[in-house]
Amino acid sequence: MLEPHYHIIPRLLGDEIAFGAGGVLMVDADLREAARVEQIKHALSELQAVNEKLFIVQKHLHHMVAQAYALGATSVVRCGREIVPKLAQIEAAARASHDGSSSITPEMANYAKGFASMFSAIQRGKPINLSDAENVTSQIIANIAQDGLTAWLDSVRRYHEGTFQHCLLVTGVAVGFALETKFAELDVKRLGVAATLHDVGKAQIPLSILDKPGRLDPSEDKIMKRHPVIGYELLKDIPGISPEVLDGVRHHHEYLDGSGYPDGLPAGQITDLVRLLTISDIFAALIESRPYRPSMSRQDAYKILCDMEGKLELPLVRAFRKVALAA
Ligand SMILES: [Fe+2]
Ligand SMILES: [Fe+2]
């Protein structure tokens, strides 16, 4: 299928694997087996120079996708048919990076790994490590303070997929907003952590629903809408978690007119942090890049926010303008 266009060097786990930095490392293993996972970890620790790691996760094992990212995957496919288009995408991104636009950095790979570890821990029934979430948030804050939001959004959209891409975008947008509005350091961090964790409940939503290309049918939608409560339940007993963060996780889909979920809160019970998080979440979801549709421009996404009068706080949306449209 891949030859002669690609030069393939097959290796078995346990073999010595020499690898140049320029290629794509493809990993095809059953990630349910702890021994395999250990072998892959070991092999990858010696292959740090390889930028592109494509994991093939069999369709029926789709809950292993987070495990693959936690091991350092930069892309995941679920069947043989997806390999060729994915390689073409990786090649196109590599060409773009030769043209001078930025390529994936080790830091960026690390952020994705941080998110992947959280999701994979949840799927294995393990508790979320709050300090991991705090660390990844601090790094994202430092990155955006230094390089700006646009660079962040561009590299995240180029390199990450699905739910991780969404969480990285929401955190970036929320942090960009907080920095622009000159929040106190502690508040930037609090909003950032709330954004990092806002969708952790999605770790328990089936991927067939999470990654469904088209519209969800009513029963799927009902399952999807459980994620804020699932996230809240996963986090509420963790020592040291702040009430604001819990509030953000549970209520980021509430609207000021009471039409949101899960609690249908009225405006008076929706805090400022939650209002900011909701705006960041909607904006990030609109500009996401998905395999089946091009991403919306930041201008168009901002217009949609402006049209949500009654649901979002307009003075905040106005304050968001600079963040949304900054070049
Ligand atoms: Fe959400
Ligand atoms: Fe979200």
C-alpha cells in the first residue's frame, strides 16, 4: 500500500531501532498489553529525535487513542485506509514548516502528552493528577505570554486532533484573554486550569460520539451533554481543587438566558470566570480544524459570538474582540 512512494523499514519491538529524524515512525501494537506499552515506552525513549510518531490503533480498541497520545503519538489512525491520507497530511505540514512557518516543538508535544495522560488515566479508572494539570497550564501561560496567542493557535491547529486540540485551543484562548485583560497572576492561572480541565468529562464519552463527523442524533447528544457533570464528579473530591475550577468544569455550557446545561442556571448564578470560559470555549470550537471541514476564520467566529446576545455577556464579548482578532 505504501511502497514505492514511501521507503519502509519494518522493525519488531525489541529489535534495535536506528532511525533518522526525517521519517515517520509508525507503531502498530496492542496497547491493552502492559508489557507492550512498557516496550514501546522504552523504545521511544531512545527515539526522541523522531518528530512524527504515527500510531495505528485498531478500530475496536478506540479507547486506546488517549493511551497512544500519552505514549507520545503525534497522530493516530484507526485503520489501514487512513494511513496514506495521514502521511500526506504529515508531508504537507513538513513542507509548510520548511517554508518558514513553525513546526511542532518538543514543548508542544509535551503539552499534548500532558492532556493525553489525564484522559488515559481517567479511562483506566485512575484519579486525575491536579499538579499535572497545573504544570501544563503554567507552561501554556508562559508560552503565550512569550510568543502570543496567534502562534499558539496556529501550531495547535496544525498538530493536534480532536479533543486534545480543542482543550489546548480553549486553554490558549482563555489564557490569551486573561493576559490581554491584565488579570492578576493568580486569576490567569485559575482560569487557565479551569480551561485545561473543562472537558475532562469527555474522557468517558465514547469516541464514536466525540469524533462523529456529522451532527449528533438526539440520543448521542444526550450522552455528549453529560460531560460537564462527569468532569465535575471526577474532580470534586481531589484535595486542593478550587471551587472556581469546579464551577467552570460543571457550568461552561450554561447561558445567561437560562437555556444552557446541565443545570439551566440563571444569569445571577453564572460567575465571571464561567462567562469567560464559555466565550473561550465557543470561540475555540468554531476555529478548530477538523479533518472533514476547513476551520472557520477568527473574524467569522467572532461575529457568531456577537450574535449570541442574551446568551453571552456582551461587554465581555466586546472585550474579547482584541484577543479574537489579533494578528
Ligand atoms: Fe464542554
Ligand atoms: Fe469545550
